[in-house]
Amino acid sequence: MTDNEILIPFAQGVMQQGDAFAQTVARTQAWIASLDTEAMRRDTLLFAGIGASYAVLASPVHALRAAGIRAFRSNGDDMPAGAPPLADWYIGVSQSGRSPEVVRMLQQQRHERRLTVVNQADSPLERIAAKPLWLGTLIDSGMSSVALMATSVSLGLLTDALIGRDTQAEWQRLPEQLTALRPAAEAVIARFAARLQDVGCIDLVGAGGSLSAAEQGALLLREGPKAAAMGMGTRHYLHGMTDAVGNTAHVVIGGEREVLLAKQMAAFKVPVLLITDTPQTIPGVETLTLPSLPPLQRLTLELLAMELLAIHLGVVLGRDINASIVERIDTKISGAGL
């Protein structure tokens, strides 16, 4: 948080996310036009972020790899001091622009190969980038809502540009789809959240293209309603993590394999929420059906579902989702310096 940063309640931020879409798309398109996308798609890309920024990088990296582009993500914990550059381009992502881990990672790369996506103007991360994308100092909540959704949209547009897909019209229609989805999502998620009063842990699991939603969902539930939660990819979850089913709840996001997992978990009579674009009726499972969209556009709808779950669970548990418990001592660069 900077001295001039205005914070709004998380629920208000979720309601206002669609308002920033047009500005975000326009800013991102201008930024992409300034990049050497031809060289980037031939080279190796390292996306750097931590916390929520790390979570929203999972799905773009998956999409880039599926298209044959060498892409990785790091949150800094796996980059010890003295580590050599691991990629040709470093793309740093931070809403505040003050995450020290991300700044340190970018400083390992040549200046002309440093790109950034930040919300707060004149931040340390923005200042060390050759070509920063500034999202416009969007008014945001403490647990990021508006700026994080804008970041996800920008990363999706960048991914599409690198792959060579023209989906700008589809991105422009997303605010309408977010608005249209919300009533159904509120109803389904409220019913699911009402069953979580005494649950020990909430497991959030997503297919490769939905991993960002699973990881961000777990972070939101821990940071907001202060609930024990973990997020991971489906294939990893299947290798032993499933055996802890019992005093648990399960949020499963994806397609055919995730539908099967939801059925397996429902057999244990535990709360299950399935989020998929394939209509399903499974006894004991709350199902939120999304419109059929390309993965990174569908991700914005999945993120909305995770945000609504955090809000509803906060109500069920009687907890203030806007309040922090543990003081963040060294997670941000203080002041204006590096």
C-alpha cells in the first residue's frame, strides 16, 4: 500500500471489476504494440510474481506452453541470490509494484528485456522496466479485486498476442458475461458456502487452464474469511492428496476429469462445488455452469466465482474479509526507493 492508495471493501471491488475492462484492454493493446512479440514467441519467457500475482500466472503459462512457447513462472522462492538468468525475457507482475522478490528477479535480466505489469504508478518495479504496462492506478481493495482482474485480462491479451489469436472482441464482451453470470453464481455459491460452517479444510482443484482460479481461490479463502484452504492442479491432487477426504470441502474446476473427481468426492458425503462449462447434474454436488469460452477468458469467470465464495464464506463464518490478522513486515518495498 502506498500513501496515496485508496482502498475500498472487497465486495465493492468485485462489483466494480467490469468498469475497468475497456481501459485495461486499451492500455494493454497499446503496450503489446510496443513489444517485439515475434522475438518473444521464439525466446524463453519467465513470468515473475508472488501471492495473487503468482496465482494468476499459472493459466497464461499453461496456454503459452500448449502453443509451443517456452514459458515459466516463479515467485522468487526458487531464485536464490546469484542465480543466473533463466530466460530471455522477464515479465514482472505486481499490483503494488513493490514486491521485493519480483524486483530482485527482474534485476537479474538485461534492462531491455524487462517487462512489467503494475497498477500503482512510479513504483520500484515500474521504474526498473524497459517497457512497463501501467494499469492506471485503479482503485482497489486490500485483498485485490479490481486490479487483479485487470492484471488477468492484460496477461490474457498478451498471451493471445504471443500465440497469434485475435480475440479482442471477445475480451470486450467479458464485462457483460460477468454481469450475466453473477445471479446464478451467487445462488449456487451461497448454497455451497452454507455447508462449510464446520469444515476443516477446503480443497480447490483445477485443470491446467484453471489452475490460476484454484490457487487464487485458496489464497482468497485464507486471506479473506481466514479459512484453511489449499489450491493445486488436478493431476497433482490425484496423487495422494485426495485421501484426506473427510472433514473437507471440495471446489473442482474444469472439464471431464474434474467432473469425475467431483463425483468421487461426493460419494464421501462432503460438500462439493463443481465449476465447469459442461452442464451436469450430480447428486450432492452444487454445479456452476459457465459459458463455453477460450481458457483465459473463462478464467475471468472462474476468478469471479472464487471471489464470491470468499464473500459468502465470510458471512457464513462471521468474519471480516477486509481485515488482516498477521502484520506484513517485509513483503513490500517501503517508501519510494528500491
